[in-house]
Amino acid sequence: MVYLDAASTEPLHPAARDALLAALDSGWADPARLYGAARRAQMLLEQARADVADVLGARPDEVVFTASGTQAVHLGVLGALNGRRRIGRHLVIGAVEHSSVLHAAEEHEHGGGTVEVVGVSRTGEVDAEAFAEAVSRPGTALACLQTGNHEVGTLQPVEEAAAACRAAGVPLLVDAAQSAGRLPLPRDWSVLTASAHKWGGPAGVGVLAVRKGTRWRSPYPQDERERRRAPGFENVPAIVAAAAALRARTGDAAAQAAENARLSALVERVRTEVPRLVPDVEVVGDPVRRLPHIVTFSCLYVEGEALLTELDRAGFAVSSGSSCTASTLRPSHVLEAMGVLTHGNVRVSLPQGVSEGDVDRFLAALPDIVRRIRASLGVH
Amino acid sequence: MWRRRSGAGRSETEEPRAEARAETQAVTREPAALTIDALGRKCPIPIIMLADQINQVPMGAVVEVLADDPAAYTDIPAWCRLKSHAHVDSAEIPQGGWAIRVRRNY
């Protein structure tokens, strides 16, 4: 199988596998207890916290581990809104945020809060001016913006948004799920969230960082774990493995930049070649201001599910934002907000170390698959 | 809710704005030369029907697509942009779904 779905999950990094196996033996005990095995687990946990905090540009006591990236977002959004309840109930989010942000916003709305959604350009970039205007409204409790879009790869104007939030005295939650472990992270945020399995760590580890001085109150019942921010017994071995993957990915900045450049060039090849090889295709997302590993295109007159099924049969694992492939029967809110084709959509996202040959094999297989599906619908 | 722009959709002929508005009004008064009933059909079928039939109307005439797959609401204007036809407007219809009007440009 040629795996081209890294934006869903990056294969486990070898350093994470080694660390996980070792920590299963040495870090299984309860880190909150006081005997030797427990203190060992606690040491491993705190070392992992320090390592992750270092990469995020945070203090270790600002970082907690959650059960997933989604949980980190839910806690980050709802906790920050709770903390500023007396100041206001207005929430500002980008229109193409991850569904975890949208669902947290929905929850806030059901609780009587208000939500303002800032629109995006045709390439999926949040309108920075409109964002600044929205956060300056009185009663704004929190603003949320992703670093880069998970479906189309477009980078968001986080620096401009952060400056606007700072000027308005509004905390900014930055969802760094697609860029943590890949790109240098912004430094100006109040809350930052990420997910370990997106950078080659194991599933089941999310990161929630809350800057000192940011008001935050848990939306959950009280629990003493993770500085009272994330409930439940920490999965120490998985957290240790997540930190090991992050260290391995970011430890050598030059090597990481080189790999990003290599992936970005392969993405550029897909962006150029797909419209040349397949008629009636729209490549979406920003061609320049984008993540290095994600490219998305839509094929006219093709059902997304048929396309994924045929690509799977040919040995390619990719994903799609088309409605018929999602559980909701709704088209992707990202493609919808951009006003681009939602059907026949394919997202190709390159894992670390993917070979040039794999990308070329995908490009070689795609045209005939699209032609066959179109022919089956009577389109020639 | 933010997942759906409510009411009538924006016109694809937004630029230049004043000209487009005048044009839209002129076309809105003109009845559709052809109505394609794609209600109950899933994308991409409504778009395939539109692509198949748009050449049946004279140049500059309007085709109206009735569709209730939410994807059609975004995809028909996007198709117009890709194919250089004009999206005139989209209006909700009583039975659910939209009447999406497209002007044949060539």
C-alpha cells in the first residue's frame, strides 16, 4: 500500500516505537503515587512534558497531556470561555477550523453564548482584517485559529490574528495540529493545542498548553490529574513515545527543513501534474502559503467515494472531503466555506520519508481511474 | 448555523459589482429557458445533468437546476466558475433544496 494520508495520522516514528516499548516496562505505575516505580513513571512524564514544552515554546507547567487532540481543543475552547464568562460570551472562530473547534463552538452556542465565524478566501485563508474586527467587538471571550488547514493545507494568518487579539485583550487559541512537529510554531498565543499522532507519536495523546495568566476553568468535573486541566490517569508510555517522536522530528532543524522542502516539492509536482493529466480538475488551497505535506484537488463529475474505493483497490490510501465519504452526508465545511467543488475531492498528504516513486505511481494511476469512473456515469 | 449560508446565495458575477447587479436583475426577470429537476439526486449527478443539457438553451439564456443535495449548493456555482458560465442566483424552494440559476455564456 502507498500511504498518502499523513494528515489523518502519521505512521509511528521509529523513535516513538522504541520509547513506547521501553516505557511500557518502566513507566506503567501511577505517577501520582510515592513509591519507586511511581516516581519513575512521574520522572518519565515530567521529562516528556519538558521536552514537549520546549518545542512548543512553553513552560513545562503550562503544558498538560489530554486523551486526544480533539479533547485538547474541547478543553481549550470551553475552559477558556468558562474562565472569561464574566467578561463576555462571544467566541470568534475561522470558518475552516477543525470540526473539534466547530463542535465546541456549537456547545458554547447551546449554552447561550454567541459565535462569530470569520470567512475565508477562495484559497481557504481566513480574512485577517475581518478576524481583527471580530475580536475587537466588546464581550469577545476567545478567538480560535488554526496554524494551517487540515484539508487543503493553506496556512492561516496567525501572526496578524495574534496581534489583533493582543490589541483587543482577547486570548487566542491556536490549533497547531497540522504543523506541530513540522514547522516552527507561533509564539504569540494564550492557548495552544496539538495531537501527537499527527507528528508520528502514538494515538491517544493530545497537548493542551495554557499560558500563565490566561483565565481557564475546566468544563469537566474536578480531577486532580494534569494540573486539574485534563482528567484521568495519564498514559505515561504513550506520552513518553509522543515526546520521543517530537524530539526526533524537531531535534535537527536543518534535516527537518530539508525534508519539508522535499515534501513541498512533491506536493508542487502533484499540484502541477494532476490538472495536466486529468481534465476538469480543480486544485484547491493556497499554492504558496501552505503546509509542506498536504494537497487537495477535486475532479468534476466524479463521486468521491467511488474515487477512494478505486484508489484503494489500486493500492493508494488517500482521504476525501466529499460528502458521500463522510458520516454526515454533508460536504466538507472547509470546501463549502471556500466555495470550491466539494464532490470528487481527494486529499493527498505525504508522510515523512515518502518516496518520490510512490507519488509518481499515484500520478500514473489516477488518470485512468478518473476516466473509468466518469465513463460509468456517462461522462466522456 | 455557520455550515450553511442562509437564504439566497451570492451571485458568481460579483465583479465588477454594479454591472453584475444590473445584469442579475435583468436575468432574474427573464424566465428560465430550461428547468432541470435533480431533486433527490446526489452529487455529482445534478452537475452532470446541467453539463449535459446547458447547450439545449440559446446563448445567454438561463437554466434552472432544482437540487436538494447540499453539495449542489456549493458545486453548481463552482462549476460555473470552472466552466466560465455565470451563476445567476440560488434561492430556497418550498419543497426543500434550491433553485440554482445558471446563464449559458458560450
